[in-house]
Amino acid sequence: MEREPMRIREGYLVKKGSMFNTWKPMWVVLLEDGIEFYKRKADNSPKGMVPLKGSSINSPCQDFGKRMFVFKLTAAKQQDHFFQAAYLEERDAWVRDIKKAIHCIDGGQRFARKSTRRSIRLPETINLSALYLSMKDPEKGIKELKLEKDKKVFNHCFTGTCVIDWLVSSNSIRNRKEGLMLASSLLSEGYLQPAGDTSKAAAEGLSDTPFLDLSDAYYYFPDSGFFCEGNSSDDDVVLKEEFRGIVVKQGCLLKQGHRRKNWKVRKFVLREDPAYLHYYDPAGAKTCPKKGKGIVTDKTCPTKAVIQGEEPLGAIHLRGCVVTAVEDMPDSKKYDVDNILFEIITANEIHYYLQAASSAERTEWIKAIQAVARTGK
């Protein structure tokens, strides 16, 4: 009896349509020999499948300027498939497993989650993903600051000099020249983002190096809560207060609408101090037309805050909220959802029903929200 391919990874990704230039959330399943994508998780048959034999993957994919965390899978017939993750670490995890699956197919090997080989040190090879996680460490990483320049305040930001200083102090490089090369690689791979005219001009090729070892060149981590504020009204300041918190957890969940009671995939970002859960259209890529990415609410932009190039659909204030698992929900069969649900009841008694991809993921979200609600303001 033929063995079924192992399911290596599955979850929500946003996929670009093959015929039309539309992006839609899909339930994506990575198998040993291909990638299947479904319109809904509960569907029995996939909407499409991309064979991995003879395929290649490109990440980061910068073909779409307004979209972050995109990777491109090129099938053997030279057909390109574009997928967008909710955040950088998620994209890297998908790319890592897809690369390994392709390598196993080419070598005639079985995919193994854990390698049986002993770890081999490669002194000439630097793992940018691991380095990025070290840089983001709250205790030992690069400190995020509030910096001011040209009558603007940059929040959750740091200077180019701080990056090189950290690389030197952590023994990641031997000298500052090596630091510039390494930081430029981090920038090109999307692990760092330029903030402000000086660093953006360098990144766009208007300098000898894409990364600047300067105290007036500003950078930030993707999804770190970065925003820039100029001359704002009192209402704008209150609005931006929601986004000052550090990102604790993020990812895609199903959310039930309050009126139509239908379920849609939404990207959620959980922040603490202040405690908020913002949700976005994962297929959207709306940016402020003049200021680009980051939150800006001055007179040149729409009144709603724009975060990381995206406009939130809504915000749940978590202070004083109650979050619990829901084992059985009325009409769950009618709306074709699994019972991996949980409910958030806010202090002003608004009910939100959310669905995770698995019971383990539901537990993780509940614990994270409870911790933020207890300590947040």
C-alpha cells in the first residue's frame, strides 16, 4: 500500500492568484512532495497543488513593494507562486521547511523533522535568522528607543551605529567594516527596516553602502511596534497610544463577524503596555500615500493609524477582559467551523469569538492574552 506524504507544516498564508492580481488567505499544507492550498481549512479537496520536484524558492521576494514577508516558489514548469506570511519568523520557518523538502526530493531522501547528524559548525557561515532573534532579545539585544529628528519622533527605533556596536560587542564580527557587510545583509533580507530619509536613501542605492554606520541613520525591527509621529492633534496622540506596546504574539486566526456571524481569516497582533489586540486584513497592503510604512497620523495621512504599512480593521482593549476556551458553540456546524474556539469578553462586555488552527495554538493564545490582560494598562 502506497504511503501517504507526510504533512510537514500547515497554516494560513496569503496567496496571490495565478490569473488575477488578487491576494487571498488560504489554508496551506506543505507535504513531502508538494504544497496544497485550500479555500478553507475544513475543505476536503485542495483548490490547487504545486509539486516540489524541480521547484526553487526565493526569499525574501521584493516583487511587491508594499507587501512584506513574501516568498516565491517557482515550479518546474517555470510558473511562479507567491505566498505572504503574517510576520518574518513565520515566513522563515515556511521557507526553511520548503527548502529542506526540495533538497530531500532531489537527493531521493525522506524528510526528517530532526536531523540524525551531529551539528556541524560552519565558521564562515552566519545564520541571519538566529542573529536576528539575538538582536531582538529584550535583555541582551539592541535597545529600542524614541529618537527625534527633523521635527519628527521615531518610536521603537535605533541607530545604525547602535547596530554595529552591538555586532562588535556580541563578537559577531571582527571589525566595523565586516559589521557594515553583515548589517547590509540583514537589511536586504528584511530583518532590518530603514526609518527616516537618511537610511531610506542609502537602502535605495543612493549611497556607497545600503546600511549606514551613523548616529542619524535610523532603523527598526519588522513588527516591532515602530511608528513615526509628527505634528498631531490630541485625538491622534490617543490613537497612537494603542501601538506603543511591545509585540508579544502575532499570527492568523478566524474571527466571527458581529453582524453577519460569518468567519474570516484575520491577522492578529497582541501588544502589552498598553494591552491591545489589533486585527488586520491579511491580504491587505494599504499604506499611507505620502509617508509609507509606519504609523503616521499628521495632516498628510488618513485619520486612521497605519501600522507597518497596514491599516487595522479593529482593536480589542484587553485591560480587564476575560478570555476562555469555548468547547461547544451554537451554529458551529452551520458556519462550518471546528471547535477550536475561544472567546474574549472585554471590560465593556463586547464578545469576540476567535478560532485557532489547533488546540495547542488556542492554548498559546489564551495564555498570552491572559498574561497581557493581567499586567497591561
